Amino acid sequence: MGRKHNMLKVRILLNELQKEPKNLMRLHKELKEHEGFRDCHSVQRHLRICIDLGFVEVAKIDKKWGLPTKFFQLTDKGKEFLKICEPKEIMGSEEILT
């Protein structure tokens, strides 16, 4: 059985990574205002889903003070997913369906 995830949350997380690579704590700080991203565990779970789907990859690992910090960035597949999920693209597809 697969893990539960919300594609809207996945899209919000990918939008945050679109500009520059970020680490988990910075992602949590920027996303904690959104519904469903109140705790770091939710951000981590959706980040893991994005990695498993191939939307996100590790950009670099910094080792300051002995603890490694991973920075994550979008892959080409993640960028394509965001293009498909743009509101104007979704509106265009609704017009085709009706």
C-alpha cells in the first residue's frame, strides 16, 4: 500500500524549490503558514514523496559543524510537472473537456 499524500501540497512544495535549492529547515520555515505544513514532519514526508517521484534531488551537502545539511532542488521532471499544473494549463484543459 502506498503512502498518503496530497498533490496540492506536493505542488506547493515544488513551487518553493523553483527559485533556488533549499534545505529542510528553510522549507519548513517558508511553508509553515500553509495549511497542512504546520510541523516539520509533514514537510519531510512530502519532500520524501517528491524525491521518490523524481521531482526533487539533492543539490549539495554542506558539512558545517559536523552535521550534514542537504539542499534540495527541482529536477527536469519536477519542472515539467509544475508546467502541467499551472492554473492556465488546467483552465485550458477544462475548456477542451466541455
